[in-house]
Amino acid sequence: MPRSKNPLSDPKKRAPETQLVHGGTVRSQHGETSEALFLNSGYVYPSSAAAERRFKNEDPGYIYSRFSNPTVEMFQQRMALLEGAEAARGLATGMAAVTTALMSLVRAGDHVVSARALFGSCRYVVEDYLPRWGIASTLVDGKDPANFEKAMRPNTKAVFLETPTNPTLELVDIAAVAKIAHAHGARRVVDNVFATPVLQSPLKLGADLVVYSATKHIDGQGRAMGGAILGSQELIGGDIHTFIRQTGPSLSPFNAWVLLKGLETLPLRVRQSTESAGRIAEFLGNHPKVAKVLYPHHKAHPQYELGKRQMQGGSTLVAFEVKGGQETAFKVADALSVILISNNLGDAKSIITHPRTTTHQRLSEEIRLESGIAPGLLRLSVGLEAAEDLIADLEFGLGV
Ligand SMILES: *Cc1c(COP(=O)(O)O)cnc(C)c1O
């Protein structure tokens, strides 16, 4: 039988793990095993007439790496396969992805509704930049979908949310909010960084666009910045492609290559960290110095049922509040040996953050407290170290 008759010749018939190793690979004339790094800005045409055809879109070849590059294209194809999306674009950072997605959907006079528990810079874009450009925005408590319904206006063009949220791991019911937004003719944009594409599929739950900071789990090894937007060919190939082409928040080929290699091991890494995170949440939930543990698949999570329904795992992050407020939180973090004090997440190295004094310092104390960012709150991003070592490290830290 010829290989072309093999059903696995269709990349869509392959399991996600297989797609993440092989998906999107286009080999050059040298037949290299690993994906080639095309570190070039421009392309040479055999003739002026060929250049003209390329610019008229009569010939599909590459023109300029601000909007088309073979290595970036391999990353985009692989991401699209994983997410089950028609199309994807790589961006320079996660924030470039969020900003591009929102700016492509709205114009002056429009309105955006967003869950208020957001990654700090996302909140800045929604709360500060959109209104500066004549786009009104309303922030709601995302835990109850009814709050989105109440905030919708005739000119609401986009609904934006993140789930689980940063740093308190609150959940938003993607399917319920998508239904409400759809009924009002608004596009649904979901920031899926905390869940990763391995544990949650927003497009299948009714989202129009999914955005990622690829800096987090997709690289997963603290090396490169990157972002991605996924959705229908109509949206991605239309307004979003034009925005990237004309304004340039583009992913560099070098970073795309790093991220492609990251994708090969994404499910292995995310599942390993998620398993450890579950064990750590259990340990923290039973510790006398811990006032509260927040983990979507831990029984104590107020939205445990939704977490089980919407997510295939509890995520690689655990948030917890220590008794004794900020002073104790600092003492715990400062006593750790394996777990590093940093503000990144989704890394092979476990990282602890005190949101009140770092990532969420800009917010007023009132807003912080209404978002659950208590003085004793710590956010732990679980890496790939042995779970026993991480638990022993935390046990020592909580004992001092
Ligand atoms: C990190 C992060 C971003 C921004 O990504 P960058 O790559 O740092 O620009 C956006 N949303 C969430 C939820 C994040 O964790």
C-alpha cells in the first residue's frame, strides 16, 4: 500500500501528542530531521514578474518576515492542529497577542465586557488603553455568568476573559459566557494561558479566538517570549492578519523555532507539573499554617464542579493563603531552596510569587482585596522537579 493511503497521512487524524512532534513540519531540500530555522527577513524572487505575482497574491510564496516566514508558519500550523483551529498566528509576546486580538475586533464607539480578574497587563489594556481610544469597557466579576449578561450593551463587540484567573485561580464558565455573548452578537476572546491547550479547549466551548502567552508553558523552559492567536480562517486570515502585517507585533523566526521545540514536549511537561500541583494542593490543604488553598481540582475550590467539567486537569498553578499575612508569606518564600522567587510561570523551574507586592502592586488595596489578593496570598507555578522535593521545600518554608 502506498503511504498516501495511510489514514495517518492526514495530520488531523493523529493524536495531539503526535501532532505536537510532527505537525506543520515542512522540510527544505536538505531533508533535515528537526525543523529548520529560517532566520531571514526577506525573500529573493527569480524575476521582476515573479515579484509582481507574489505581491498580487497570484503566487503563494513568502514576501517579508513581518507577516510570513517558514519557521513561524510551522509554529502556527502546529498550534492550529493542537487547538483544532482553522488558523493561527504567532506574535512577539502574549501581550502582543491579547492587544492584537482585541484591537482587530473593535473600533471607536464600541464596547468591551471583560472579567475583572485578569493578568495585570491585560487589565491595563482593557481598563486604560481601550477607553483612551474611544472604546468603552466594563469589568465584571466573572464567577457568575449573569454579570456578563447585565453588562452587555447594543454596541458590545467583544467579551474577554481568562480562566483560571491570575493569581487566585477563579474560574469563568466559558460555555455559559460564550452563549450570552453570542446572543448579543459579540465575539468571545479567551486567554487560555493558565489552563494550557492540553487541559482546556475554549474553541470547543464556544470561543471565537483563543490567545496564548507562549512565553509560559509552550516554551516552558524560560528561554523565549512569544504569543499566539487561534480561531477561524475568516478572523485570523482577515482582520488579524492585516493588523499584524500593517503594525508589526510579529514573532521572530528564532523564537518561533524555540517554541516549536517546546511544543514537542508540552503534554509531557504539563501533565507532569499538573500531577505534582495536585499533590501539592492536597499537602497545602492539610497544613495548619495554610488558611486557604485555591486549586481548580481540589475539593475546597468554590467552583470545583465547573473545574471538573471544563478542565481536564487542575492546572500547573496552585494559589494559597498563609496565616499571618504578608510577613509570614515573605518568610515562607524566603526560606525555600528549590522553589525560586520570580514572577514568571509555566516554567520547568518551580516559581513562587507574592502577587500583592509584585505582579498586582499597581492595583489599589481595595481592588486587590475584592479580587482575593490578600496580603498572605502566594502563587506557586509548579515545575518539573520531583514532587517530593517541592513538598519538602514547602514543608520547611511553612515551618520557619
Ligand atoms: C504572561 C501572561 C500574559 C502576557 O504574556 P507575555 O508573553 O508575558 O506578554 C497574558 N495573559 C496571561 C494569563 C499571562 O499569564
